[in-house]
Amino acid sequence: MSQIFRTVPEFQAALAEAVSRTPAEPAVVGFVPTLGALHSGHGALLRSARETSDVMVASVFVNPLQFDDDADYLHYPRQLKSDAALLAEHGTDLILAPELEEMYPGHLGDAEAPAPQLRVSAGEMGRMWEGASRPGHFDGVATVVAKLFSIVAAPLGGAKLEAWFGEKDAEQLAIIRRLVTDLSLPATVRALPTVRDQNGLALSSRNQRLSAEEYDSALALSRALRALAGQAEAGEPLDVDRQAAQLNAAEGVDLDYLVVVDPSTLREVDLQEAVPLAREALALIAARVGPVRLIDNMRLVPTV
């Protein structure tokens, strides 16, 4: 049975004790940070973390700093009871599920200087693509991830911290990797491929807000990505403009962007100079379908 902690000091004390009981030297602590509303994509992360860790912990926290839309934040599913059950099912030892005040003391203070007043900047990478469409989003992600890494790492002593993320949030993953490198954070970032349903739609907590008709419309996103991946593998030119036009014409899909970028910098690839692709690239897509903003991505791997 997983233990749930609502305060940081209690969680850290329990984590220190759990690490002290582990005979491994050095022990490995697997950490899966989440917003909650867990699904089978999170399950894949939890299984991998459990298989490679001596102690496994997770966090459930709906971080307001990464929401640019108040309505999206307010409507984000909060279901700690079922989340805790899934975490326990996958062998999570400790769960940190803090209240907002615990993570950001004084958040109800001065409206002109909301907590926290000091935040992490995601820099140029944080202003590209999803960051351009959602200003401040990746600053919020970087701030909470840096804070969570500090919380989990503090009581570890000589144990190693491995943090697990999904490749579905490709921009987030690239920024977190850069965050760990640039700020010398005491964590190793692990990643797993995007988990998709039987029709190819990338799993997301927001999918539950799609109607049956909107779900069918949303499948156009992964179809476009698969088409580009097939062209890259075949050594053909990438018809990004054509795929974008088809998406714009699709019923119920409001396309924000469809681009091909360098996976490490997120800078757009010049497709006129990259025919065929000489090295791996990443196709990023974002669109609003009904009430939900969906993101997805796919590796474009050229045939060598």
C-alpha cells in the first residue's frame, strides 16, 4: 500500500527512512512527477520506474504556473483517490500530493506579486512552438520540476535520483533535459515512447473531455504525423504544407502548428535543404479539437 503525504517535510522524512532501509549501494530512487488524472501512459512510466528502482516515488500536483488558461486549470481532472490506487497498483512506495499552499506558500497574497516571486526561465526554448502559443507555460514547468527535484533529492544522501517522463510532451522533455544540464540538478532524466490507443491517438488526461465525434476528428493528428514519418523513412520530401492543409480542412480541427524541428534545440529544420533528411528530426503538432488542446509528436528517422 502506497503512503500519501500532503506535506513536504513528512514526505522527505519517509523517503529518507525508505532509502536507509535499502541494502543497495548506491540506491536508486525512481521518481514519476505527474499532474494527476493518470492513465495507462503513466502506467508505462511507473512500470519502468519500478523495474529499475529500489524505492519508487511519485507526485500528484496540478501546477497552476504551467496553465495559461484559468478555465483549463480549473477544469483539469482532480481524482487523487483513483490516482493513488493506480500508483499503488504499480508498486509506488511514497506519494507526494501537496496542497497549493504547501508548494507555493503565500499564493493567496499580493495579487500583483503572486507566489512564487522567483521562478525558473525556460529561455529561448520555452518561447518556441507550444511556448509561443502558451506564454509562460514552460517557465511554470521548469519552476515546478526544479522544485520537485530539489524536494526529492534533499533526503537521498548518496542515493541516485532517476526521473521518468513520456516522449509525448517532447518540448517539455527537451527543456527538462536542458534544465538538468544547465542548473546541474541532481537527477537523471529517463524517457519512454508515447503510449497510444488502438487507433493511434496519443494518450492524454484531456482525451476524456472529447466527445465521440471530437475523438474521431482528433485522429487526424496522428495520421498526419505517421504520413511524415513514412516519407522520412522512404527518403521522400516531407509534405508538411500538404498535411497542414488537410488538417485545416478537417472537420472539428483547429490547427495551431505542424513543424519539423531539431530534437535537441527545437529549432525548425529547413526542409528545402534537408531532402531527404540526413539525420533524425521531430515532427511537432498542436491543435484544438472541441474544448481540448491536443499536442503530439513523432520521430522522423531517415533510412540510412
